Amino acid sequence: MLWEGSACAPDFCLQDASVTEPSLHLHTDSSPNGYKATIALEELGLPYRLHHVRIEQGEHRHPDFLRLNPHGRIPVLEDRARGIVLFESAAILLYLAERGGALLPQVPAARWDTITWLMFHASSVGPIFGQRVHFEHFAQERYLPAIERYRHLSEDIFAILDARLAARPWLAGDDYSIADIAHFGWLHVLGVIDIDFSRHRHLSAWYQRVAGRPAVQRGVRLPEPATGP
């Protein structure tokens, strides 16, 4: 299914054949990493075409998709006018922020603060939350040591983020950025499957601020809203 991006928000209309084809093509499914890309595109107001890669139907293993990402993971972003293909959500967020001229500060200290928290998410937060969800909800056998390990590690993450947000409205300081978008993707899905972080009040308040943004509300509906296991 192909969707036009922000030009059709909030009702999401099919691309009219008479409309000029956008350069940006996003291949994605409903997932924590996929939502990062759709939210960023909606925030930036960049025109794009969305290709729904249905993972449950094995479309991420199709040869055409594997030519874009040999790892077979979403999201993948093409900028066809520039001959650029990107996978890994952190790389996509950086590229879109540069291309759109927003969501990444230009002042060096703030810029690198944003990139640091983006990389913290990519190297620590995403992998830990991913393993917690796997062992709690999708593993064929319940392996209690792994469940307890990733619950403990995810609680550490919640505490780190809560402390960070105690003194600032956004993860990288005064301005909303790709660091916030990156972290929101996973926290949104944790909420859908009832992993609770509400006792961390600064993190919870930040979550509500992000969730209330119109572009975020559009982004988490593309290509479909998340559902629990």
C-alpha cells in the first residue's frame, strides 16, 4: 500500500497519480523503529511515499526488499533524486533532520548532545527494550533469568531517562529533537503492551508531551496503529 505523507495528513489519502512523485520513499511496518521514521517525516512536513512492508507476511525477505537492506529489517529510506538508500533508524533520523533543516540543533554543543542521546538509544535503549519484549511476549519458552535480566536493565533505562528529564523539557535540552523521536518509538509500543513506566513522573510527563504532538499522532498510525501481542 502506498500513502502520501504530510500532504494528506491527518486523514491519509492515497497518492493521486497526477501528483509529482516524491523523492523520499519509506519502506516500513508498524514497529518501534518504523514509527521513528514516520514521525520524523510528519514532523518535518517532507513529502514522501510510504511502502508497507508486511513483516508478518514475510515481505521483508522479498528479494526486492533485500536489495535495499540485506539485513531484511525496516525501516528503509530511499532518496531517489540523490541516489541514497539508508537503513538503521538512527541513520534515517539524522538524514531527515539534515534534509529537513530541523530537529537537530546547529549549535555544536546542543547538536552533539542530541546525537549522543540518539546513539544512547541506538546502542542501549532499543536493544534492551527489544530483548525484554521478546522474552516476555514472543519467546516460545519462558526463560526466567532472561526475563528478570531485561526487566532490571529496562528499569535502569527508565531511571536514567527520568533523571535526565527532571531538569529539562526534552532529552537534549530546550528543544524537541530526533533524540526524543527515537526514544518515543519504543516507549509508545511498551505502553501498547502494558509495560508500565508511569512511576517515573518526569519520563511520563515527557511521554505525554511527545504523544500530544499532531505529527506524532499521525506517525504512529502509519502504516497501521500498533497492537499488543
